[in-house]
Amino acid sequence: MHDQPPDDPAETALGDCYLFDGLPADDLAAVRAQMGVRRYRRHTLFIERGDEAARVFFLVRGRVEAFVADAEGREVVLDQPGPGTVLGELALLADLPRTASVRTLEDSEFRVLGRAAFFACLERHPAIALNLARALARQVHGLTGVVSDFALLDVYGRVAKLLRESAAEEAGRLVTPRWTHQQIADRVGASREMVSKILKELRIGGYVAVEGKRYVLQRKLPARW
């Protein structure tokens, strides 16, 4: 792969990957030289649950969606990350099948390391191995929270938590990303009809306002619905 200008957004995103925290620039350049490039069009399924973990993907342009689905096609969306995200590293490390599927939400570009190159990087650069261990600890912590939410919160509680935690300040207001009712339902493991009913009542009650497909949190959401 040819060297890219230092201000190339793809190279900036690669440097933002958590695996490379604390890695000297020369070492990062050496790792980058081992990487291949893959590009996928929007709505391409490029990682499938149950597949062998043969490579690690570094997302440098675009956005993807990680999800799990049952035999009837019902889905729960786990995450919708953007550039700077690493995909598939933990399954490769554990030599286990993929635990989730991943598809592109828009045209996306990746840097890719195969199995042998990935393990060579861990041996040559201890900082990467340490970052990977920290990521594993964070993932376990995060999964504990997800399991607790599904066990202890009802559908309204999960919807309210998603709205609160995803909202970012924008011009003095708290605004969520753009979501359809189905996308929210997929995130919280509920039916679209139930989510639509909850959002409608929050809007009627003056708790949220809708701007396009984004939700503006106008006051503290009620503890119960």
C-alpha cells in the first residue's frame, strides 16, 4: 500500500484506532505497510455470525452496523460505529467464530490485517497487545451492562436509556442521532409498534421533540412509563 498524506482522513482514522494508542509513528507506519485495502458498497454484509475469524478490519471511511439475528430474521443491533473502529480482533485472538454479523450502512473503506500479520504485530509491538487486553476488559464490562439492561429494565426503560445516552449537545440542546422507529426497536430488542407508542407518548407529554429522524430531549425523561 502506498503511503498516504498525513492529513488523509483515512490515515487519521487509522491512527485513532484504540489498538494503536501509544504506538510510535514509525511503528504505526510499519504496521500500516502490512495492511490490505477493502472497500464495500452500502448494505454489504462482510462479516457473518458463525464465520471463521480470519482477519481484522480497521474502518477508515464510512459507517457499519453490528447485529445479531435469529432464525426468523429478527435482529438486535449492537452498535453502529464509524471511522476509527476495529472489527473482529477479539474473535481472531480467541480463535473463535464470529459472534455477530456486520454490514455497511454506507459505502465504506477498511484497512485489513490477516491472521498471521495480526499476530506478528502483537509480538513485535507489546503496546498493541496491552491495548487489546484493555479492550477485552472494557467489552466484558459493557456486556455486563447490556445483560443487566435486558434483565432489569422494561422496554420503556431501555428506550429512555438509549435516548439519554446517545443524545449529544448541539446548540445548547440534547439531540440524538437520526433513527427510524425500527432502528430504535432493533437496538432495544423490542417491536417497532411498542417503540412507536412509547415515542408518541413522550412527544405528546412534551419530553421529546422530533426534528426529521432526530429526537430533541426537552426535559428529563420520566422514570417509568
